[in-house]
Amino acid sequence: MKFSADKHDSYIVVKLNEDKLTSAISSELKTEFVMFNSQDFKNIILDLTDTAYCDSSGLSAILVGNRLCKNSGGSFILTSLQDHVKKLISISQLDNILTIIPTTGEAVDYIMMEQIEKNLDKEQ
């Protein structure tokens, strides 16, 4: 599996450099999500700019990442979805469960705003 990981203090951006997210790579992606989460990355942004196709195994990997982040009090965000992937998520009715944001920059802003809100809640 080809991907890049851009690590920051409060989040990690994982850019999948594959045109298909299928069973051939989904188990490896799940493993990476588990490793990142165990390294205390509670917020994961998955950039799917290069991914034009996703199957049920790929959705399973995405849901694992989402569950890991939610269970650790963080956020799992999908960005830069191509049409086929958007349609699959919508047909699967996962668009109500997953956080989908158009760009990576907007996803970073979303995480920063969540951090500010959590800090404000702690102060009250």
C-alpha cells in the first residue's frame, strides 16, 4: 500500500496514494490506523484525492479508523472524495456517521475548532 503520513501535534493526515481502496489494501490500512491510534493520534484525516474506487472492504477500513478515533475522544475525517466513493458512502448511508469535509485544510480547521471547544468545556 502506498500512502504518506503527515504527523502534527494534534492530528495526522494520511494521504492514500492508491486509485483503489479494496480488499487488497484495506487490511493494511486498518493496521496503520491502529498503529497511529496507539501512538496517541486521536485525530486522523484520511485524504482520498487519488482514490477513485472503494469497495465494501475499503469501507470497513474507513469504519475501523472512525471507531478508533471516536473511542479515543478524537475525530476521523474523510477529505477530497471522488464521485464514486461519495456515492458508495451515500448508498451505504454512512454519510450520516462519517465526517466528510471537502479539503484537508478545512479538515485541519475543523479539528482545531473541536480542540478549542473541548478546552472551553473543561474550563466551565
